[in-house]
Amino acid sequence: MQITMVTSGVASSGYSSSLQANANGGVGPYQFSWTFGDGSSKIDSNVVYSDVVSHTYSTAGTYTLTLTVTDSSSPRKSVTKTENVVVKAGSLTGGLSTELIMIIAAIVIVVVVTVIYYARRPKQSKMKDQSDTQPTREMSSSYQSQPQSPPRPQYAAQPIAQTPQSPTMMFCKHCGKQVDASSTFCKYCGKAR
């Protein structure tokens, strides 16, 4: 009968480590007796082929892991195997797997991007919000709306870029036509410019 240890031999203090061993040969089911080297032990009975246990080492150091596998034959056969387990001081990630850290990082990134998107998004105008909440009025048949032409734009007097040879030109704020800067009234509409 043979024992195959599948453990890496490295653990982090304060965090649960999985230890695995397989039994080959002999008569199953098997009994796996684990001694972890820190004063604690565990026995798993009726194991068909492979046993996986979890153990937490409280402090860093090197521990001697001892596993004794006993088969069900008559007389029973036992095989013992030892292996050193190096326990490192606990890590900053708290024993989290790389995959779990990557998932958490992805979630944080999505949340941050969403918050930034909604913070920078233009706000809807209050006028639109108010028009949505105001009731609409029905027009009676006696009232008919007359089409209205849009209001005429009011132009402020704007000087044209000056060159030394040309006089300053202005525009009428009523009709929008170009008028002489020296005149007070528009020669087209007759209103004060």
C-alpha cells in the first residue's frame, strides 16, 4: 500500500489550508489519521480513495505533518508518511484566492465607473420636468388658435471688423439691415437703431 501526498507544503498562518492525500493498494475503505505537528490531529474513517482535510496553523514556522493510512484487510496494514509544512506569516489579502481578489476588483471598478458616469451625466431641465407634471388644457370649439409667426430677432448694433480705410458699420436691431454708424435712424424701417 502507498500514500501519495498532494499538498504543496506551504501554508499561511491564521488561514485554513487544504491538505490532500491518496491511498493506493491495500483493501478499502481506509482510515486516514492526520497529525499536523502543532499538537492537533484528525481521523477520517471509511475513506474510499482520497482524503482532503482543512487545518489552520496559528503561527508561522515549519511543522512535521504525519499521515497514517490503515486499510480494511485482515490483518490490517498501515503506512505512515511524513512531510514538512512551511507556514508563512499571514498575507495582506487575508488568504483570499487570486480569482476572488480579481472578481472583487472587477466589481469595484464597475461600481466606480457607474458612479462617475451618473455624476457627469447632464441633468434634465426643470422646464421639461414641470411640463410633464402640468395638466394639459383642452381647447373649446369656440376658441381657435391663430397661427403665429415667430418673433423677429432683435439684433444689437455690432461693429464690423474695422480697417483704417472703411467706416464702422452697424446693424439695425429691428430689421437687421446694415446702417451707417453716423445715423441715428434706420433708413429702411425708420426706427431708432
